[in-house]
Amino acid sequence: MENPIQFVAWLRSVAPYIHAFRGKTFVVAFPGELVMSGALPVLAHDLSLLHALGIKVVIVHGSRPQVEEQLALRHVEARFHNGLRITDVAALECAKEAAGELRLDIEAAFSQGLPNTPMAHAAIRIISGNFVVAKPLGVIDGIDFEWTGLTRKIAYETINPILDNGGLVLLSPLGFSPTGEIFNLTMEDVAVAAASALRADKLIFITETPMLVDAAGVEMRELSTHQAAAVLASNCLPLDSAFYLEHAMKACRKGVPRAHIVPFATDGSALLELFTHDGIGTMVSNENVESLRQATIEDVGGILQLIEPLEADGTLVKRGRELIEREIEYFSVIEHDNVIFGCAALYPFPAEKMAEMACLIVNPDVQGQGDGERLLKHMEDRARAAGIKKLFVLTTRTAHWFLKRGFRAASVDDLPKNRQLMYNWQRKSLVFIKNL
């Protein structure tokens, strides 16, 4: 290994995500273009890794280029209306054959087990079946879509036990009616219905489209459903990208907390999206995915992960789990996609109308993005609301950071009497005070 220290740092940085995602359900959908590009084996490796980390994975595949290929072989012309295939009998036969071949290819990809590969000893079982109940799309704008359908229901009561027992579930873009008919569906429709019915924590579209950008060419990393609707209304996206964004927004409005649109052109795109702070795609949610809020007892583990490295190198005074649990009411945290990336604590001394801000930390991997300033402002607002007139900090290594933000150097004698009694003369921390 060329850089073991870097590897250890990386492994530590992804630990919060591993804890947050274990036991959660992810629906991962990808188009037929991914298979044609040769990227299926790599994606199978990545999804196997998610499975090994305790994530429940449901896979939905598309088949449009494979259906087109089958139609061309049979010299049958493809027909579309508003981007949807009109599925006559010949097209339905092509859809069935394409889905069957893709299912076998996907099952084969997850059956690899060669030594010295990501699939070694995986022994993953991938299960498919008649899990999708469909209905006909019908007649729209005077066009009969024939055997094109919509998802009516997902057999979640059958799928959930499979996931609980360690299996992966594979859904094809075909659905079955109670009368035994088969309908051709879109991958996006099946994926949204599955994510909603299974109460999935994430829906991830691995797409052939590039990163979504707005009219000014700026990458769109995170969007609320309201922002996504505005982007769609602006007509600034190519048709395929807009189609994915529309379904991501629809999934969130149906109760899925997060929907991601991730280009498959980048190797490991799903892992990069899930296990890095900024990701490489677009994430859609019903609300802002980053929040600054009062800490709760459930946040103690995340706070400990932030402060322990700084306690080890002497930057912070050691605090145990029990102390943080007792003092959790004083803490605030910055949370991004259910992972804590920053914290700070505010200890009031009401008699002197002063308060100490302590334990101000932002994860080193995401520093420089303004989160420290946001935490400081949040603590100042909390202090003002409590009638505090002066905010003070004790630090051994970050004096200039506080000086640049309106604090002035002070002495131990300027601290509240009770805090003077607790001052650690061995650490010789510098004192800084800011008038609020």
C-alpha cells in the first residue's frame, strides 16, 4: 500500500456513513445503457460492497437500448409519444426478451466469486419474481399505448423478508396484471414505486446523463423538491435529465427521504455519491439535507467521533461519553444527510451574563466551507436569546481564527468567578471574549 496513513484517514472519514446506512434500504436503478457500456461488473462490485456493509439493496434495471436492438433485428419500427414507448405485440415480445437477457446478465455479475476480487466470498443471492403489479397506461392524446403500463403495486410484503434474510431483490421493467397480462413499464416508474412501497431511505438513479447543471452552467449538487420543480419549469435540462429529475422529485414527494441522480461515467460513482460529503451527483430531498440544530442523546456517538482525534492530540480537553450525555443540552450539531459533521457547546454563566463556547469542531474533510462560521453565529444567537452579553472561548491553537471573528484577547481574571476556579493552569489556554 503506497500511503497507509491516507487509507486510515479515509476509512475513518467514511465510518459515520457506514453507521448511518447500516440496516437501511436503498433502491438502485440503472438504465440499459449502463449494461451496454460494460459497466455492469463494476456496479455489481460496488453494490455488493453496500450489501456487505449491511445495506438492503433493491435493484431496478432499464432495457430501452436492448429493446431497440431487438426491434431492429426484427425490422420493427419503434414508436413513441411524449417520450414513452407505444408497446404493440411485437414490441412487447422484444421487451420480454430484453428483460430476460438482462436479468441473466445481472444475476451472472453478482455470482462472481474469484479470489482477489471485490466479489470474493460474497455468496450473494439475488432474487427476482412477479413482484410488480401493473395496469395499462391506456389512451392519451388519442394515442393507444397498448401494452405500455404503469406500476399499480409493489409486493413489499414479499420483498421485505428477502431483504431481511440477506438477499438482493431484482426488479425488471415489466409488470403483471391480476388477469395474467404483461405490461411494459419504465425503469423510473418501477423504481419510484418500489422506493415508496418499501419505505426506502434512498432512491439512486445511476444514469447515462452527465451531471445536472442549471441555465448558467452551475452544477446542481443538492435540490429541495421546490427547487427541483423550479428547475423543471425553467426547461434548462435535456429531456433525459429532466425525466430523471422529475422522478427523483416524485419519489421524495411520495415519502422517500433522499433521491440521487448519479452519472455512471465515473468509476465508483455510487460509492462516491454515498460516502463523500459533496458526492458527485445531484441529491433531491423534501428539505435541506444539511441542518444546524440542537443536539439530542442520539448524537452522542457522532460528537465523540468528531472530538476524539482532537482529544488525542491535546487540542481539546478529554471528555468521556458520560460527560457528553450529561451535557448534551448544551451542544448543537451540523448534520448532513444524517451524518454529524460539526458541533459546538454553549455553557452559560447567567449571573455575569456571560457564556463559554466550547468544543467548536468541524470535520477536517469539509472545513473551509463556512460551517465553522455558521456554528459560531448559531451559538451567538443562542447566547443573545438567553440574555448573554459576552461570549468567551478558551483555546490553545486557534487564536487567530477567533481574533478574525470579533473576539479580543483577555485574561483569566476576566472570566466568571466559577470558571476561573475551573481554569487548567497546566494547559495555559488563551482567553478571548466577544461582546454580543
